Amino acid sequence: MSDNSNTILGILAGTAIGATMGILFAPDKGTETRRKLVEQSNSLVDEVTSNTTQFKNQVVDSISSNKETLEDKMESLVSSASYKTEDVITTLETKLKDLKARNRKLQRS
């Protein structure tokens, strides 16, 4: 992500410097220089749009990857909790069985 930011900043700085140098040392007429500037700015817009799209796609991919990881962890947690729930139920059933047996003994006495 930082590389994309540096690339964009480098492109913008290079374009600004190039445009300034071109204007200062331009051998062409003003109309020709303006036409070239328009072409360069259109090229810059296209490049920035392309870089922005790539950056957006990287972010979306990263979020999707993290979402899948989170879903996997949640599934594992739910599965683990399900096993623990079964253990608790089994333990409670055993305790209930013992209590019923004690209760029967107390009722006979």
C-alpha cells in the first residue's frame, strides 16, 4: 500500500517538474505547449486512475482474505463450543443420574 502512495507521489512530482521545465524551455508556440500540457495531464489522469483502481482492488482482496480468515475462526470457535456443550450436557446427565439414584435410596429409607 505504501508503494502505491509513493508511486503516485512520484508520478505527480515528476509531472509537475516536467511540465514546469517544459514551459520554461519550450521552443514551441503557446498553443502547441498548451496542447502538449493537455495531453500530458490526460495521460496523468489515466495513470492515476489505473493506480487507484489497482490500489482499490488490493484493499478489496485484503479485506476478502481477512473476512474468510475470520469466518474460519468463527466456525472453529462454534465447533469447539459445540463439543464443549456436549461435554457439559453429558456431565449434567451423569450428575442427574447420580442424584436420581440417591433420591431413590432416600425414598426407600
